[in-house]
Amino acid sequence: MLNLIKLELKRMNLKNVALSFVLINVAIIGMLMLLGIEPEAASEFLASPDDIRILIELFAIAAFVIYASVLLSQLIIEEFKNKTISFLFLYPISRKKLLMAKLIIVSVLTFFFVIASVLIAYYSFSAFNSVYAFTAVKLGGTLSLNYIVHLVVLAIACAGLSLIPLFFGMRKYSVPATIISAIAIVALLSSSVDMNDTNLFSITAVPVFLGVLGFIIANLVVGRAVKKDF
């Protein structure tokens, strides 16, 4: 499996992946700074360290769940749509392992990207805030162990959650369906569910449940895909 993952990584344009990661983080930090410029927005969204962390998590999770759908489209959906996957299936290697290697790459990248993005955005905004005073809130220099554990759990959940769009994309090998379903999932989870503007992302059990569901769905989709004839 490790060799398959290495081979798949060689086929990917990792420079574009790295560039996308950088640009997404620049956008997240930029949005935080824009909110800080507007006093009303700052008082609503940047009123406390917890508010800032939750907002950063929301931005990072939304961005990389959607980006994962783009990777799924490139690595799997387009290959089935163009039937180039049939050439890979000619090799004397388990079809399931070939597809699972692709899914592992997407999940692992999502896991690390979410963690790295939250940390980069948090410390970058903290540094900019200390200079430009976007908000009077003082962000701590170090994050607590409990928060780091929470962040890791959330990233694992996102690694599974990011695979759910595969179900919609593989139905008709549709790239738009894959990406739109990811956007719909993000929109649903980020919408408010009570008068305090609590969203489903902030209820840890919800993304964790969807993360587990995502891993199960991906396994079922792969099981069906390997039985198709080309």
C-alpha cells in the first residue's frame, strides 16, 4: 500500500497542492483581518479567544473539505469519467488497494492541512493583531493541551468527512456533483442552529459522526467501483 501511495504522489502535481495550501491560508488570514477592520464585525466574531479559534476552525475546515472534493475529482472521478482508470486496473494489483491509496492521500492531506492551517492562521493573526490591534482580545502564545487534542480529533473527523462527496460524484462520474456536495455539506454544518449562532461544526460529536460515516461510505463506494467493467 505504501508503494502505491508513493506512486500516486508522484503522479500528482504537489507544487500545485502546496500552492493551494498557501493561498487558502493567506485567504483565511485576510478574512480575519478584514473582520478586524470593521468594529461591528470584530465585536461579533472576534470578541474572545474562543470566538477567534472557532472562526479559524470554521474557515479551515470549510476550505479544506471543499479542496478535498477537488482532489477527489482529480484523482478518482475524472479517471472513471475518462476511463483512464481502466489502464491502472490492468496492473496485477488489487483494484481496491489502488483506489484506497488515492483515498488515503486525500484523507491524510486533509488531516494535516486542517491542523496546520488552524495553527498558522491562529499564530499569524495573533502576530498581526499585536501590531495592528484588530481586536482588544489578547491571544495566548501557546494553545492548551486540551485544545490540541480537540483539534486533532476534529482533523480526523474532517479526514473522513471529506470523503462523503465521493458518493455523489461517483454516481454519474460528475466533478460538479462532487464539489457542489462538499459545498452543501460545509454550508449545512456552518449554519446556525440556535439563537446563539451555534453551528454544527462547533458541536464536536457532529463532525466526528460524519467523519466516521465518510470512512464507511468511501469503503462502500470503493467496493462497488472495483466491480465495474470497463
